Amino acid sequence: MAEKTYLKWYNKVGYGSGDISGNVVYAFLSSFVMIYLTNTIGLSAGIVGTLIAVSKLFDGFTDIFFGSMIDKTHSRLGKARPWMLYGYFGCAVTLAAIFAVPVSWGRTAQYAWFFIAYTLLNGIFYTANNIAYSALTSLVTKNSKERVQMGSYRFIFAFATSLLIQSVTVGFVAKCGGGAAAWRTVAVVYAIVGLIVNTISVFSVKELPEKELNAGKGKGTEEEKYGLVEAFKLLASNKYYLMICGVYILQQLYGAMINSGIYYMTYVLKNENLYGVFSWAVNVPLIIALIFTPALVGKWNGMYKLNYRGYMIAVVGRALVVFAGYIGSVPLMLAFTALAALGQGPWQGDMNAVIASCSEYTFLTKGKRVEGTMYSCTSLGVKLGGGLGTAIAGWLLSWSKFDGMLEVQPQSCINMMHIMYLWLPLIIDVIIMLVLTRMNVEGANEKLRTEKSWPG
């Protein structure tokens, strides 16, 4: 019997557009915050990296906290939408603040300004917004195909936004006059755009009543209250949640290394504008893969095989990027970068649906619905993976004697840029591929439903 449908095309597009606002924050921050701080403000890459790492200690617990709060929320807007809506106002203010470090202040005050703004953005506002946004996948529809489609629309907008920001920001800053004031202007413009789009996305979908969400799941589906400690135990007992967290963190580490390409293009390839060109080679194939992911999921009867086989292609692509990098062929680097991105696309498109299946696994094994808490892995991955990835990039640059005030960097720094941009992404992709070979949560759920004689 065909699954009931819940969404119109405009609901899916409206939901997906929310990742424009998410990537106004994430893509802009992860791609340019380090080079802004080192080359414009003159801060130490190593100290900035350390501050980012310390920030993770402050905001690490907030993922599960906000996920739990979403699960306990009952409002006119639903569980997740209030957090998504109001959380972004803080995102907009703190994003602008990060790129508005006062140039007239002393070094200690500048570091403190950055640390406070960065921690507020990642530890509170982005966490609340992003977990709520991700949780909507399982709160507005019970249809597995619609969840995959929502994920595909979401990440099409995400990668299109990343492509746009990575392509135009360097030129946008230059057009605004360059320097600290220009970076501040660009950040304010991006924050306003993000705020508008996020608001539109919130009101483009409507959450299902809890009675509808629990319908057809057997007896004992009434809401069960649980505290933060029990929520943590529920997540820790779900091996698929742990796998998804691991993959998400690795993906963000991968992204941080790819984003260090701004240094690779500037100092190795001697052309900072190539960063925008390479962003096309990354994001366009991802968008193409996302368009076809829903159909491929149907053809392959699920997400499991599609995901790990896609990453096999990604590994081959990144290995060839390393080869092309050492022979100095930019065209080959672009072609193989595109191949790797094409292989990564299916997992990006169906990841939210996999998390929804992971939440279903907890329900089938523990009898408790934890959608909001389960989607904490999205914010956890972005913050730990992206934040620590940026921190690691800063440490590696500092260790290799990088100085943002120098036009020519020492050979030790050039060697490190090869490691960061060529070798580390390959290693990370290999690890992700191996984890995905074990992530058959769909098969596990089907087996549990059969044992319990519950409908799918």
C-alpha cells in the first residue's frame, strides 16, 4: 500500500530554502573567518584555533539540551518551529559581530570579542535554529519518500548557497573597499538575507499533530517524559546515532580542510580567485547528485547501498585529486574534485531521512520518541566537526610558521597546505566510507517491525 502524502511541492521547496539561511552562517563562517582574522585583523592563526577549540567546551552540551527542549515544547507553532524562528535572530546579530572585530582595540580585547561572539553563535543561537530545522523532517511528514525529498531540496539550497558565497565573497569584499569595514558590511548583508529567508521557511510548513505522528505505531505510543540524562542515555544506546554523529563530524572536518583551500589557492596556486572556481567543482556536482537522489533511493530500494557506494566513488575522486595536485594540473584537480563531490551527493541528500530512521530505531527498541534530541547530531556535527576543523587548520598553519602579514610563506607552510588540502580530505573520505558500510538502519528497523508485527 502506498504511503500517505503530506506535503505539496511548495512545502518542500519552502522547507529546503531554510538552508539558505543556515549556510549564510556556516559557509561564510567556515570559509572566511580564519583568513579574515589572520590577514585583515592580524590575529594569530594558532591562538584563534585554540579559542575555537575552547569554545567547543562551552557549547558541547547544548546540542542535547536544545534537542530535549524541542521534544518538550508545545506551542501554537509546534515543537521545532519556534526554536527555528527565534533562534535565527541571535544568529544574525552574532554573525555580524564576528566579522566586526574592532580594529582600534588591543589584541587581548580583539580575541575576547571574537571568542564571545563565536561562542554565542555556535553554542546557543545556531544550535537552537539548526536542530529545530533538521527535526522538522520527521515532524511535518511520516512519508519516507517525502523525507528524502525534503533532504534533497534542503541540501540543493545549502550547496547552492555555499557555491554563491564562496564564489562572490572575495569580490564582494573588494567591491566594498576591502579591509575590516568591508568584511563587516558583507556580514551584515548576509545576516539580513538569512533572517528573511529563515522566516519564510518557518512558515512554509506546518507540524503534524502528535496524535498523527504516533498513529499506526502500536500501543504505548503516548508521550513519555524524560530528562536530559535519560535523553543522553537513549542516544548513547543507539549505535546508528553514534555512527551518524561520527560521519557528520568527519564531514565537517572534511569541509574545514576543503575550506582551507583559500590558503592553498592564495599561496600555492598563486591565485585566490581559484577558490571560487573550485567551489563550483564541489557544489555543482553535489547539486546534480541531490536532484537524482530521491529516484536513486527508490531504484536501490533504500539508502544504505547508495550511500556507501557513493562514497567509494568519492574516495577514488579524492585520491586522483592528490595525484593531480602533485603534478600541478589545475584542470585535472577540478575534474577529480567534481567526481568526488558527485559520490558524496547521495548521503547529503538522504542524511535527514537516515536520521529519521535512526529516531524510529530508538522508538522501536525503547518505545520513546526523541526526534528533537535525535537531530542534535546535526548541530553537534557542525559545531564539533566544523569548529574543531577550523581550529585544527589554525593550529597546523601556526605550527608550519604561517604569517598572514607576509606575502610569501615559508616552505614548511607550503608543505602543510598540501597536507591540509590534498591528503586529509582523502583520509577522511576513506573513514566515512568504512562507517557507511555498517549503517544499515533501514534493515534493522524492518527486522524490528517484523518481530513486533507493526506496520511500516
